[in-house]
Amino acid sequence: MAPALSRFATGRADPTAVFLNVPFDDQYEPLFIALIAALTSIGRKPWCVLELPEHGQGRLIRILDHIKACQVSLHDLSRVSSPPRFNMPFELGLAYAQKRYLRSARKHSIVLLESVCHRLTRTLSDMAGFDPAIHSNSPRRAILCVLDSLGTGATDPAVPDVYRMWKQLMKAARQLKMTAGQDDIYSRSLFRKLVAASTELSVRYGFIPR
Amino acid sequence: MRKTNVVHHLIKKAAKRSLKRGFARCQGTAFVRHRRVHVARPSTAREILDSLGISPSEVRAALKAIDA
């Protein structure tokens, strides 16, 4: 059994795994890559629903399993345009319910992202008291949000260094898309290759050991 | 900062230091002054790749894309 799947069987959450609950659209691609770059630069494992193949069990079950297997979940609630995307707030609700009612998920941490200040109080007033990190749709700000929320302090890389790595990762993502003949990176195989590229770049930049 | 918060902050700092030096090898947990403090130890590249089950061929494809 693959290590990723064995986590589901044992029921233990991986303390360094981070579940990404973000919109999978073209405009979000640079931010998605920025989140992956920032997470690998601090030795975190980016997980998302794309990585498990669909075998008829349904997407919702896969999402629940993923949230349970990760100690941290990152929810981007910035897609509030018309028609609104309900997936992200719904998955945030699932994560919160697991944290509240599952004994094994008590230590689960929830990180909220938004693009506009103070908008969350109007769009999702139930989350009052949770301060979202504001990325303003900028990859540099998204990197800062991740390092601020999940960094451990002195050993964290500097934002400009991770930003330079993100630029290189964007080029690699374009190359991967061209090779695969796909228009976006939101597929299982490209996501895995992107994480592999980001991990290799993190090693080359000296952020994490091999 | 309240007194209890200051104490917790100092203990957490010491836990991070001990994790960094490699005294506490178990995943993200350090025992400092008889208290159990949770600090997520950064994963190595190998651990990140293993957790997603990324194969060597996928790593090779990624390296090719980086160096292209």
C-alpha cells in the first residue's frame, strides 16, 4: 500500500501534510503553484483531491479521507464571483466538523485565505473570529501567507527566495503542460510532477535536506 | 503577553531547538521540562515524495521540465 493510502487505514493525521482546498481554475494557477512552492520550501507535504484516482467511491469520500489524513487544511475562500463556487466553503465546513467531532482530528488546524480584506465577514459571517490571510491574488503575497501561517520561525526561507523559486516552478509547469499536451495543471499526473519539481527546487535552493 | 503564554512560548522555542539539533527524533514531538510540546518537524525531500507515492519516472520528468 502506498504511504499516502496507508495513512487512511491507520487513521493518524500526518503533521506535515497540508490539504489544499482551492479553486481549480485558470486564473488561480499561479497562486496554486505559489502555494505548492511555499509549502515544500518549509518541508510541508501539499495534498489535494487531484492526487487520488477516482474508482467509483465518489469525490466527497476522497475529500473527507484527505482532510482526515492531514493535520492542516488550507481553504481559499476568494472565489465569490457570480456564479459563486460553493465547494471551498463546503469543504471548510467538513474540515471544521471533523475537527469538532472526531477525536482523531482534534489537532487539525484550519488556515483561511482570502483576496480582499474584511470581505469574509460578509460572505461567510459564521466564521467570525477566524482571521483569513489576505493574498490579494498575488503569488508573492500567497507565499507570505503560507510562511506566516505554517512556518516554524528561524529556519524558514525568506519570501524573495521562495518567490524566485516560484518563477522557476512556473516555467517548469509550462514545460510539463506542453509535454503532456494539457491546458491546465489540474490533473493527477501533472500535480505529482509539479510537487516533485517543487521538492527538487527546494533542495537546490537549500530550503530542505534531500 | 500573559505569564502562561510567555512560559508556553519559551518551552515551544526550546522544543524547536531540540528538534533542530536532532535530539527528538519522533515526528513533531519533543519533551521539554516534562511537557509534551508539538512542533511539526520539516519533512525531507524523500519524505515528501514518498508521502505522495511519486515514482522515479515522475521525478525524472520533473527534473527534465526544470532543466529545459
